[in-house]
Amino acid sequence: MTASRPRLRQPAGLTTLAMMEMWERFSFYGMVSILVLYFIAPPDGGSPPGPGFGFSNADAAALFGCYSALIFATPLVGGWIGDRLLGPRRTLVIGAVVIASGHFVLLVPGAGWFWTGLLLVAMGTGLLKPNISAVLADLYTDDDPRRDGGFSLFYMGINIGAFLAPLICGYIAMQVSWRLAFSVAGFGMVLGLIQYAFGRSRLGSAGVAVPKPADASQRQKILLLAAASVAGIAFLFWAVISSVGFSASAVTALVTFLVIVVSIVAFSRLLTRPGFTPLEKANLRGFLVLFITSAIYFVLSSQAGSTINEFTQQWIRRSVGSFEMPSSWLLSLNPVLVVVFAPLFALLWTRLAQRAPSTPLKLALSLVGVGLSFLIIAVPGFSADQGQSSALMWVLATFLVLTWAELLIVPIALSTTTKLAPPGLAAQLLGLWYLAAAVGGAVGGQAARLEEPLGMGWYFLASGLFAMLLGLVFVLLLPRLRPLFVSSGPL
């Protein structure tokens, strides 16, 4: 028994990476908890917290979806930079610096500086997220039984930042100012860089080397492609704004269209790329299934910060005695539940080993779970349609089931992606997987526009039933899906 313990002990570098990602999650959840509330706040609001943008609920949800899409689309580029140019370790440090800079820019008054700060945060996140997971994967061998458990513990650790962010940023936003709340996460990211500097020796050589260096011609080609893409996107935005003016509806629709097109092009190039073995081609098709499932999951789960956040503020009774809890604080519930349940899930997968549910079955169950969470919130949704507020327990139950669904897909997807990736492409495939969250966030933002014509109850109910139906379809397709995940562990 003594001899088996070192095999189950996680690498020391896991703590260093989890602390770094914890502050990145503090940055993300700090924005998630108050961004949509800032969008719908009246432009003539008093102080504190000061004026907002005054967008409608539908436009605010769509804009929030676009921000989420940018956060999760940029890792596609960040993964390529880590794999082909700088190496994962160096790229993730640069990303942390850019994230901190973006939050400090948000302190500067003016709408232009606000949008610039958001873009910088999105760019920095794209550099950090896929590469930190690639470094973590480098601490394990492909057949290491600790791998799924390690990723679940990593996911648990970073949710400490996700728990603190809504509490701290939400309080500052309500009591002091929106801008100061947005910038607080910059200080957190600086702390993350400091602890990384002290703990990087625990990582050894993981992530230092460039997995698949690009030669001079490849670098020139990608730079030209990047310049052409930026110019083309800028032209599209100019054309839309010139024809219809600055419209939240038009801009968010364009962002959604671009994210979907980028996903299609990226997968077309990946699946038709020569040089892969038959096993690698099968794994890439499995990764496509993982991508589609994840995107469907994120269509609903991304609305925790938009439609559910708006709904909670307007129709859920949050008073505790004489104190009314800010609606942003409830977004801390998800990371708390992750911290509670992630170790249990990690222990379950480790103990079950070969008897654990297959990866496709976990994906199917996650869709059923996220659908069930929307069925729960539909109950107070129907009450709201009748002009009645509801008890806090409905939101608590919604987040509980949503967390279980999350633990069935997100850490498993991160681990599975690193195992399905051909040699030298781990960070790129992780970046491509984050694009699933971008697609889900963008489409979820557009889907939220249906809340107004359908009513909140019917919107939540229809969304939940749709996800559950797709989950059941995946269960029926399990015999066809299992062969596509031959390298992803026990089936």
C-alpha cells in the first residue's frame, strides 16, 4: 500500500499553475458578475456606482455573449503562439501581463478606453488559458491514472478566484464605482505573476520547449494571414456600422457570425491536414464531437452571467434580514460548489479507473444536467411572467445542478483534449476547444433575445428541454462515439 501512494500523489507544479489560473479566473468572474449589470444600468445613474450604458436586457445579454466569445476565441491564436513560436510557459506569462494591463486601462474614463480594456483582457486570456493547461498536461504521461483527477483538482483550485471575484468586485461596484471594480482584478493578476515567479521551479522543464517550432516561411505566412484577417474583420465592422450605425444588435450578430465561421474554417483545415495517422484522424473526429457537445453546453451555461443574472436581480428575493444581497454575489455560488464537489468527482474517477463512465457518456450526462438546471429556473420564470418574485432557493438549486453538469464536461474536456491531440498540437487543440465556449457564448447571447417574445418561463423551459433532448440523442449514439475516443482513457 505504501508503494502505491506516490503514484496517486499529484505533481508539485500543480499548485503553482492552479494559483496562476486562480487569478485569471478572478479576472474573468469579476467581469462576469457585474458586466451585464453595468450594461443595463441607466446612463444618468447617480453615485455610487455611477452611470452605465443603459442597454436593454436583450442587447446587454448579447453584448455579454460577445465578450464571452472574445474571451474564449482568442485562445485559438494563443495556442498557436505557444505551440509554434514561444512555448507554453513564456506565452502564459505574457498573457498574464496583458490581462493585468487591460484591467488597469479600465480605470481610465471614456467609452473608448473601456472597450480597449476589454479587448486587452480578452487578448491576454487567449495567451494564458490554452498554454497553462498545456503546461499542466506536460506534468503527466498519457497513461498516468492521476491525469483526470489532477485536472479536476486544478479546476477546483482556480475556482477559489472565481468565488472571491463576485464578492469583492460586486461589493466595490455597488458601493464605490463600476470602473474601480473592473480594475481590481489587475492587482490580483500581478499577485499571480509574483507567486508564479517563486513557484516556477516546481514545474521543472514542463512547457519550456516550443513543441513544434514554425520555420521562417511558416511565420511569414501566418503573419500575412493575421494581417489579412484583421483587415477583413475591420472592414466588415466598418461596413455594418456605416450602413446601420452603431447598433448592439448588428455588432453582436456580426461577432456571432464571425465566431461560427472561424470555427468551421479551423476544423476544415485541421481535419484535412495531411500527415496524421489513422488513429490520430479518429481522435480528431472525436475531438469534433467534444467540441460540438461543449458548444451546446456553453450556450446555456454562459447565460449564468447574463439572463440568469438579470433575472436574479429583478425577480428573486435576496434579502437576508435587513440586508439585500447583491445579485452578483450569487455567481460566487458556482465556484463554491465546484470546490466542494470537484474533489469528490476526482476521487470517483480515480477510484473507478477502468470502470468509470466513458468520455462520451460523461458528455451526454452534462447536456442532460445543464438542461435540468434550466427546467428548475423555469419555475420562478413562470412566476415572474405573472409579475411575482420568487424565493432564493430556486437559484441555489439551479446552480447546484449546473455545477454537476460543469464537472462532467469542463475538466474532462480539458484532459481529453490533451490526450486526443497529435504530438506538438496540444496547446492549439486546447485553444480550439475554448472556441467552443466562444461559439456557445455568442449563440447564447443571441438566443437570449427570445426571452422577450417567449417570456422568461417558456424561454428557460424550451432551452432546458432542448439540451436534455440532445443529451439523450448522444446516449443513443454511444456505440458510434466510443471508437472516436480510443486515446481518452477508460471507455
